[in-house]
Amino acid sequence: MLFGDRLAAAVRETGVPLCVGLDPHLARLPAALRAGFAGRSGRAGRAAAAAAVADWGAAVVAACAAARVPAVKPQLAFYEQLGAAGMEALEDTVAAARAAGLLVVADAKRGDIASTAAAYAAALLDPDGPLGADALTLSPYMGLDTLEPYLPVCRAAGRGLFVLVRTTNPGSAAIQAAGAPALARRVAEGLEAIGADTIGESGFSAVGAVVGASAAAEAGALRAAMPHAWFLVPGVGEQGGGLAEGLAGARADGLGALVVQARSATFPSAANAEYDESWPGWLRTRISHLANDMRAHHSVSAAGGAGLR
Amino acid sequence: MLFGDRLAAAVRETGVPLCVGLDPHLARLPAALRAGFAGRSGRAGRAAAAAAVADWGAAVVAACAAARVPAVKPQLAFYEQLGAAGMEALEDTVAAARAAGLLVVADAKRGDIASTAAAYAAALLDPDGPLGADALTLSPYMGLDTLEPYLPVCRAAGRGLFVLVRTTNPGSAAIQAAGAPALARRVAEGLEAIGADTIGESGFSAVGAVVGASAAAEAGALRAAMPHAWFLVPGVGEQGGGLAEGLAGARADGLGALVVQARSATFPSAANAEYDESWPGWLRTRISHLANDMRAHHSVSAAGGAGLR
């Protein structure tokens, strides 16, 4: 099945367009896990921290599966900072998530010339590679020709891409909103063309876009430019956006925006004894609340009808 | 010492502005190394391939040191495709290169929001991190604010950045040359401002730019926009550019352009029995020829005077 259809089916089945981000900030792990690597440094310290991150990832994945969340998004930087041991933790977390039926978006934001892009596709998306994620975030700065090496594995193995279009950080507008038409708009039109032969029965292609929630005012125009793209929407929760902003780019039937919650889904906003002492339970409760709250505000029927309640 | 000065000193000392790229395409490794992993797959196959890549990397590093090449540039995608074992091979290669006195540019082209950028800085540049490279390539699409988290380690540990400005691939112009002024020009001006407080005695800052050799016609204007930036110049050799194009962005005294040769420095262009049978010697000869050829055409004096002969 093509990726656009896989994601549409997962959102319909679970009833919630939520993607929980895994950003394992070491200082924000629960105290019980931090004790495993506190005060240790060097390769041994990284290995101990990676073991804690793997335990934490397993718990987040279990909480997502229990809450019927359709997708998770590990942010690779937090694993890479732990070296080879971190990559093993990432491989374990991705394998656990896929085994639990979750779709995995590897948040890597790679972007390079063709011969290098083929190696990234093997590294991150290929089912026979070390990670085998379901989808991958990419950067378009080097040109849209750099996306082409990823398309064979998208077609052959139901994999997908989310290409940076419009992000949420303070300096993004100076690059992405510049020009007439704006760069983001031109990238969007290019992605629509590249994804054209990967459109499934759901009407979604394998070539999606990262469109941050703070760009809600532009979301309608970007949806018009990319009618077949899934939007991956960061910027809700700790980055400040609300659910309505997150869903602003959805299609008329309510599908098409997959809202990311990362730190807000997995860490308390302040010191929290329950979190430090019984963190797997805290994660289950938090993620279940987030998913149910989103279900209460945004309906996605199994038959395909959907919309903001 | 600040990175701009470190690189200037290395180029003056070795007399050649060359950076050898390590792009370990598995199919292009010498036959003796390919025999170590041929026909194997899965995790064991990746571990065997990573061992071959580490052996190859050690030989490339030794050849660069023998030829007095100042810098190497491992392309991370080729290591990532081998999973955790690949990251160990990369760590070993970077450590060997730094031990041999070479500057290491980690070619990662990362780019993400601040909290994630800090994790990438820890992963790739921090001397206490797993890799501890001397410099890192980054992508500016998400905005120049995303570069700031890298600056503390640049200042504290003499690390540097090379940010994508103008690349060499066919689709690059549609993004980078679009707008008036062109996006590449606006990024260049932003990089000059960000690097302003990292300028050393050489006149170079810690914030450099990737400017491909096929953009030679634009190199003068980009040099004017970024008078204090080191240019990292891919696109010479197998990608088609010549040495004069590669050096087009150099400062009037001949410093400022670090020319990358990757596949052309490390692989034969066609089947080659000598390469397959005695590849460490083949690498030494090839890289020595490349470096001496560049020395013959471009003079860099120890006193700082330099220029195309």
C-alpha cells in the first residue's frame, strides 16, 4: 500500500491525527532513568544514557499503542548525540514502534546530492536497512532533484517523505516566506508535481510537507498548492500552537494534517514527583489524555468522513 | 584558536587547499575489502561492511597525512546506512584523522530548531561528544536562527560551520538562485553577519559557506558578500568542475576556498586491477598526485601570500 493510503488508514482506524514526537532530552528524562547515567561521561556514559533512552522509548511506544496513537516521530539528533549506542537505541525504538503497529517518521531533515541521497534512503527508509522507518523528513534547500532517489523505496515499500515547506521557528520567514511567490509556495508546487505518481485511493501521495502550526494563516494556500500532500505539523504544545492551528491545513474531509506533539506529550512542564516516581504510568495517562482530547475536538470516521467538531 | 585561523594555518602549512572527501560507496571499495562483506546481509552484513569501511577510512587518512592534505570530509550518509556499526566506523575514522593532524569536516547538512540543533552540536562538534569533528555542514532552509546553537562550541573549541549557500546539482538553481536578490545571496549576507564575532587574525570567521564549483560565475559576488567566510567547494573532479572553478571564490591572497575531491580522489573511474590488488598504495599515489598537482597550480606561501600560479 502506498504511504498516503497507509497514513490515511491509520488515522481513520485510530480516530486521531496525532504523531507523538520522541525528543529524548537527557535532562528531562524521569529521575529513575537519569540515575542510570548521572555523573558518567565518555563512551561508557553515552552507553548508559542510551540504555535509559531505549527504556524511555519503549515506554512511550507502549503508551502510544495503548492510547491508539497512529504514529511516532523520533528526532534523530537526540540519538546521534549518544553515538553508536544511541543509534542502537533508535533502532530498537523504531522496531518496537513498528511491531506495535505504529507508523514511524524518522525526523532527520536530510538533504544532499543524488548519490548521497541514495545512501540516506538506504540508511533510514529501506526495509532491509538498519532503521526501516515508514517516513522521513527532508530539506529542499539543495533542490527538488535531491528528492528523487527516495522515490523508488517510497513506491516499492510504501514509504513516505515529509519535506520542509514552512516551519515554526522565529527565523524561518526570512527564508521560507521570501520572494514572490514565496519560496514555501514554490517548494509546495514542486512537491505536488513530484508526488503526482504516488497518489493512492485516499487521494494522498507519498510526498508530504512539514507545515508548522504557526503558519496556520498560510495553511489554506499551501493546501491549495498541495492538494495531495499529507502535512506533518509541528509547533503544537510546547512550541505554542493550539489544535485548531495544527489542523488548519487539513483537507475538507478533515484528513491531511498529522499533528506532532513531542515535549508536551512526553515531559511534564515542571518538576513532577509522580513523573519521576512512576513515569511509565505518567506517560500512559498523558498520552491517553492528549489523544482523547484530540478525538473530542476533531472527528475522523472510519468511513472517511471527518471534520473539526 | 578560532576555526578560521586553524584552517588558514593548515592550508598555509601544507601548501594546498584540498579536502579529501570520504564517501564510502560499498560497491566501489577495492575487491579485497568487498570480499569481507559480499553476500552477507542484515545486521551481520552491516557490521562486516562497516569493518571494511573503517579499514578503507584508515588508509585514506594515512594517504592524506602522507600527502600533507590539510582536511578530510566524511559524508555521514554512507556511514549511517550501516547503522550503529557504521557510526563506530565513522568515530574511528574521525579519531584517526584528528590524531594524524587533519581537520575533519563532518558532512551532515543538518538543520533544525534550536533545541534540536543543540543536540546536533553535541553529537557532531562537541569535543566531549561521540564524534568531535572540527567542522560541520549545515542547511539554512529553516532560518539562520537555527545556526546559533552551534556558535558556543565554535567559540569555545575552535569549531567551524559550512552552511549551504550555492550547490552544484541540477535542481539547485530553482531554489538557491531564485528571487532578487537571489536566496543564495541573502543567505550569504546573513552568514557574514552571524560569523562577525568569530573572525580570527587570518581574517576568516568560523562560519563558512558551501559554494559549489559549478557556481564559479557567482563566486566573486558571493565572496564580496562574505569577505570573511571560508568556502567549502564541492563539484571538482567526478562532478565535473576544474581546479580554476574550484578556486574562483578564493580571496585576493589565494586563501579562502577549500576544494573538495571525494570520489575522484579515492576511487578509480573504471575497473582497475592495481586498485583491487594493492589499494593502500593506489590511494597513496592518487592522493599524493592530486595534492601535488594542486600545489603546482596554486601557490600558498607560509607567510600568507598565495595565488593561482
